[in-house]
Amino acid sequence: MMPSPKYRVLHVIDSFDVGGAQTALLGLIGCSDRTRFEPEVACMHGRGVLWDDFSALGVPVHSLSPTKWLPLYVWRLARLVMERRFDIVHCHLFGANWIAKPLAALLGMRVRISHAQCNDRLLYDSRLARWLDSATNRLSTHVCAVSRSTRNFLVEREGVPETRVSVVYNGVDTKRYTPVQGIAPRRALRVVGVGRLHSQKDFSLFLDVAAELTRRNADVHFIIAGIGPEEAALRSKAEAPALAGRVQFVGHVADPRTLYAAADVVLLTSRYEGTPLVVLEALACGVPVVVPKVDGLQEVLADGEDSFLVPQGACGQFADRVAELLGNSELRARLARAARTKVTTSFSAEQMAKQVEAIYQRYLAAGR
């Protein structure tokens, strides 16, 4: 019997900088079925801090241009596609969706997949961005949306046919992210925030919550892990007397498991989200979370059962929930157990990869 053919898949993403889309893509490629698919990955520009992480997956890794504003990625991507003769192109983030996908269509690639990570506010605030996203999504063979709210936006606001959008929740490597055993007791309780230092994540609100908690508890400290355009402003705000000496900025952390091992609570204060990997990683590691009641988070979590969900922007309620967890180790343990069970049964990277590859196979079999 002849072996089944292997299909070549090219993942294209804007950059290899730190972000949820990049983390999700690492999991997707890491769990791909190499007996059926041969993945490669290309970033539009630069190398970024995650270059080595993608290289470690054992797949070809490409950078299409040294900088964002030198558009060598257009002809280099065209050359790569023509030389490697990919069966599938899978685009992640705006740059790839708006540039790489139309180019792939022009070059006759028959299976073109988009991955929508959230209802980015850019699509609400800019008519041009929404038009461009809608126009290029018409070139998608199929779109993977990481939440029902994202799927609804694509269908209702951008006019993508329902039959061409599937909900594929992000997944986490549940073998790598596991509860840490035997942690030595600490003098101070720790609240950790992880993410890009960008307006979407609203770390300014995180610091407001930190200030409120500091007024209530002398033994709580805060760790912020991430890099981004708001870092200088956030560091300045953290120097206020109410927070002096309480907030530690640790930048990009290559292995976030060390952060979760140091955390009593993970706090997310985002303005909008899809299905953030930070939350799934923390829950897989047995750390309770307090998160805003937005988008995909309220779809996958249950308030009071496996997490605490708070109305977005409600500083006092965020502080109340975090304080409740910090003051009750049994509550933290109960929520952590329920959350770990939910993540391992419903939100693993293996499940995410199987869903995506089933979509690939559907269109490959149809000969489109």
C-alpha cells in the first residue's frame, strides 16, 4: 500500500515577538501530525524573541524582511511559495492576513486559512481596517475563530459566510504546564500579570487594583511580565507612593512556568480578549485567575467554579475577588482543581491541532 501523501503547510505570522497568537502557533505546530503534514513558519519581518522557540520545533523557519517598513516580504514570500509549492497557507494576525493571503490567492494556492485571535478594537475604530479585513477574509478558504464572539463578529460585521468560519479555541500544552508540587511557603502573597504592555491588556488598571490591594494588605506583592509600548508609562505609575517597592517588572520570561510557580493569583485586566493563552497556562498550572467578563473568557470559564470573572474596568470588584482568593487557600485550591480539569479535557493544544487539521483535510479532500 502506498503511504498517504504529506501536505506542506506554510504558517505566516506578522512577527516572532511575544504575543498570544505566537504562543498559540507554537502549540499548533508542536502538536501537528507530522505523518500527514509538513509545517513551515515564516514571519513577515525581523526575528523576534521567539525565533529560537520556533526553530526548536524542528521545522523550517523563515524571516521575510529585516524590518517592518522594508517590504521585501512581498517578493520573498512569492519566491518561497513558488519554490516550496505549499498545499496550504495559514495566516495569523493582520499583516499576514492582509498581505500574505492575497498574495497566496494570486499565486493559486488552493487552501488559504485565516486565524482570528480576537475582536481587535482596531476593527471597531477604523472603517478602513474593517473594510480591509473583510475584503481579505473573502479570500479565505476558511477562517478559524478563537471564540464564539469572534466568529459572530466575522459573520455579522464582516459578512463572512457562516459555513466558512469555525470556532477553534486556543489550547495549551497540558503536559508542559502542570501544577508545581512542594512549593516552599512565602512570606508575601504574590499577584502576577502576564502579557504585552499594550493598551489592550490595560496594565494601568492592573496597577490601580494593585494600589487598592496594597491599602488592604501589607503583605501582597505584584509581578508584571511582558514587554511593549506602554512599559515606560507603567513603570512611572508604579513608582507612586501607594505602590513603591511593591511592583516588579521582569520583562519577557522565556519559561512562564516560573511565573505561575511564583503566583498565588494571576490577574488579567484586559479590555478585550479572544481565548488568552496566559489564562489557560495559569489554570493548567493550578493557579487561580481573576479575569474580565469579556469575549471568549466568559465563554470558557465559569465564575465561582473555576475562576472569578469581573465586569471589565471594575477596579473595586477586581480587588475584592483577588483579596478573597489571597485570604482563602482552600478556595484557591478548589478553583485550581476545577480549572485544571477543564483545561485538560477541553483546551489542550492537541485538541486545537486536531480541529485545525480536520479543516485542512476537508478542503484538501474537496480539491479546492
